[in-house]
Amino acid sequence: MPYIALSLGLASAVLVCCYGGIWLGLPAVVTGFIGMRNADSDPGQYSGRGLAVAGMVLGIITFLASFIFLIFGLLAR
């Protein structure tokens, strides 16, 4: 899960100009939260808490940035 969260977070950061943060940022946040919770509950079996947090942070930032771009785009019409 942490690797998926980080991959989605990075992809959303690349596609933030094309509103990719909305469609990729939110799943990055969800998978990052699940991965972080797994790593906290059983550290012997699950690892990658830092990767999960990084994916979550990237997902949140790009989701908010894409949402702001969308709002400004609608207001500019």
C-alpha cells in the first residue's frame, strides 16, 4: 500500500495541471492512510510508513491545488 500511495501521489503531482490531482490525489490519500494504519498496527509485518505518509502528503497537496485550479477556471469564465 505505501508504494501504491507514493506512486499515485507522484503521478498526481505530475498531472496537477490537467486536474490529475483530483482523480489521483484522493486515492493516494486513502491508500496512504491505509498503509500508514497497517504499519502502525503491525510493524513486524508491514513497513513503509514513511512512504505512506509521503504519498498522503502529495495526494493532499495536489488534490487541493487541482481543486483550486478548477474553481479559478470556473470563475474565469
